Amino acid sequence: MQYKVTAQEVSAAKTPHHIFNVNVILTHLAISQVALEIGNGSPLNFILLPIISITVISYLYFKSKKLLQEDSWFVAAHWTLAWRRGRILIISYIVASVIMGLTILLGSIFGGGLMMNDFSTDGTSTPIHEKITMFLSAVIVFFTLLVMFLQEGISVYDAGKGIIDPSITKYAPRDENANEALEENNNPVADATPQKESIPATKTESK
């Protein structure tokens, strides 16, 4: 659905999506590379990644709640949309962490298994089932990141056109001061209530 917005509202509506995608690029690509180099592949060093990312997503959440009370509905709705997608990313972190935790727990209980070299200078090795689980967890998070990154890019384009999915009203309710909805030709949406046609009364001639 397209809405009547100002240039300032368009710029403000794009901001949360830019923040989300910067978080994806810097946190999950740049910082993860640093953690990999410093930690010699240890999974414990990657705990920093979801902590930073969740901090950014929390900012989106609290900002969206504030804007719903103070700013234009269209801007607040886009901040809410970015937060809702961040929520999906947090769920992927939880799923990946549960998988990793169960694998480490079962490995500590039963022990044994094949070992895989960590390719570090001290010659340490890690059970191969932990390596496989790390890969699976990383795939879950990476796939979620990819989908969210693409959706946020589309939302930046939509914000520039004054567009947002009307289903967001479930989380960002519209009020009397909300932006005016437009038709495809940028005209205000007219009342769709059908009007009854008045049928003129015919005068019967008496013979």
C-alpha cells in the first residue's frame, strides 16, 4: 500500500533498514573475520557477534516504540518492520545456539568420536561432530541473514516510494493522524462503500 509522505519522512523511514544492513555487513562479516583470526577458529570467540547484533536490534525495537508515540505513522511503521525482521534474526541465533549446546552436551556425556585438526599453530584438534554442528549453525544464521538483507534492501526502495505492507498495522496501528493511503495513481483512496442508485418513480397513466 502506498501512502502520502514527505521527503523528510522518506529519509527517516529508510534509516532503520540501513542500520539493519550495516549491522549485517559489519557484525557478521567484518567482526566475524576478526574473531576467526584472533581466536584460531574457537567457537567461543563468536559469542560476541550475536551480542553486538542483538544490541543493534534492541535499539530498533525501543526506537520503534518511541516513534509510534511521537513521529509520523509511516516512519514508525518502517522502524517496526525492521525490528520485526531483527526478531527473526534473533530466533536464528537461538536455534543455532541450542544446536551447538546440545552437541557439546552430548559430546561431554558420551565422549569419543573422530577428531579434526584446527589448523592452528599449537596443533590442537576438535571433535568432528562439533565442527559439523558449527557449520550447520552457521548455515542457519547465514541463510536468515541473506533473506533479511534482501528484504531490507527492498524495504529501502519501498520507503522511497511511500510504500509499506498494510499488514504492519497489526504491530503499528493507524490512527486519525496516520499518513493518507493512496491509490496506484497517487490519488487518495475513495470510500469503497457502494451507493444505492435512486430509481425514478414512473407515473402510470390511467385509461
